Amino acid sequence: MIHAGIVGSTGYGALELVRLLQFHPHIEITSLVSQSHEGEHIADMYPHMNGFTFEPFSSFQFETLKTVDVVFFATPAGIAKNDAPALIKAGVYVVDLSGDFRLQKSDYENWYQQTAAADEFLTEAEYGLPELNRDKLQEAALCSNPGCFATSALLGLLPAVNNSWINPDSVTVDGKTGLSGAGRTPSAKTHFSETNENTMPYKIGKHQHIPEIERYLMQSSEAEWTIQMSTHLIPMTRGLLCSMYAVQTDKSRTTEEWIDKYREFYRGHPFVRIHPYEQMPATKFVLGSNYCDIGIHVDQRTKRVAVFSALDNLMKGASGQAIQNANLMLGLEETCGLQQIPIYP
């Protein structure tokens, strides 16, 4: 059995890791780390965990964590870059769900307003989008798990970018996410009275997933990519939808041609589902699953293409993808422990 530790074990992302790994056939949790809740039990904080047995939360102890096989950092930005390097040097696989290893040094310091990780680990980290980097992840010791908006936008745009089907300076991304994406710590913008029956733009021009999306679009193309992205909080618990609009390089292409190209691009990738003609994705279609559903429409009047990409922000947008990446790194079947049918309705 493969032993796993989770650092930052009380947030929503960590809870999804616990839920999924509890029934993973090859990975078991042996260490739950929470500095602020040391000695407490997870069911004391989350009664839905009653009936499942876990060790109490412990503080971060290198001597303990270096004995496990894989550590998931479900922590805010700024923690993994300091604590993960020693574990990697000790031979532990690391999957970081924060943004600490996603960007180059200057971009990280500009967008996150923190000192970046050491250069050797920024170089060593593989970006954890299996549909882009599956082969590299199979050889990786450090995985930088993508952001939720970045996952949705990249999966929606990569086939078009890879085939030069859209103009690099024409992309607009309109992203909407449920409130669990803001984490468990309460704030004015996540207060029920503020969010109920309300839709709210946030981090306009400042969202840290913008440079992440641009970086990995450029990795798949020789062009420079600059996207216009707006993000919104909507009054639901979980789910994320990116609506993306771009100018086609060949305005004669039809919706059917786009669908065929996307199906060809994602053939063999089990968690991306391309919807048929005139069927669009919805957050309900992926709830509680590791799927990303994509729908495409070419407007015959404007000749622009619209791509819609839906996922569960805590699954394919965070913890489900983290386990998908860990499976690849550990030599397991990519879908292991992740074959849940979406919850509906």
C-alpha cells in the first residue's frame, strides 16, 4: 500500500482528498497535518466524517512525513515552497495544490506578492495538467497542480491553440465559480447575505490564474498569448464554468469541424468529455466528478467561436486532479479512485 500525507488538512480541498483517498485501492492516508488543530480529530470539525477512522491532526513533522510515499500540500500559497523541498530531497513525491510552483520566478513574485520558490524546484516542478503533460508527470517527483480556472480555460483552449485555429490576441475568458473556491475561511464576500441572490465580479485584472493560463498556452504554441479574463462568484457551493470567445483564423470552419478536432485532441484522455452538436455543458453535469465537459459553438453571423468548459472546482479543479497526477507519478492507472459518476440532480 502507498502511504500518503496531507498538509493543510482542514480546508475544502483537503476534505476532498480525504474523501477520495478513503476508497482509493492503492493509496491510504497515514498522516493529516494541521498546525492550528493539532491533536483534534477530523470528525470533531466535520461531523460527516463520523464512522471513519483517521489519526488525529499533527503538526508539520519532517521526520514523520519523510517516511510516507506522497505528500499533498492543500495549503495557501507561500507554504509548500518552504516545506516541500526537504521532502523531495528525502525521496517523497509531492503534489502541491497551491500556486507556489506554477509560475516563473518574476511572474510569481509579481502576481502573488511573495518571494518565489528556489529556482531548482521551479525548474523541477511539472505542471499537473495530464492532458498536456502526461508523459512528463510519469517521471516527476514534484507536481504543481493547476488552478481551477486555469484547468477549465486551458482544457477549453488547448486544441484550438495547438492547431492555430484562433487568433492569439482575441481570447476572452468569462469565468464563474461556486463559493467553495474561495475556501472555508469566512469573509464579507462569502457571507450568505452578500452572496445569496447575487453575482459578483472579483479580482478583475488581478487573478493569479491569468499568467498561468498564458504561460501554458504559450508552451503549446509559438505565439504570444494575452487573454482578457473576468472571474465571478455565483451563489452556489461548487462548480465552475468558463465561457471563452475568440476570432477564428479560418472563418469558414463549422461547429462540427471544431467538435471533431476537439474529440481527436482528447482521444485517450479519460476525464475530458466533448459534448455533441448543440449540447452545452453545465456544472450539474460534472458535480462530484473528475470530468471536464466541453461544448463548442461557431456563430455563423459573427464567425467567432465560443467554447464552454465546465468542471467541479474541488475535483478536476483541485483534489481530483491532484490524485490523477499522483496516480501518474506513482505508476498507477490514471483513473484509479476517480471513476465516480457525477451527482445528479
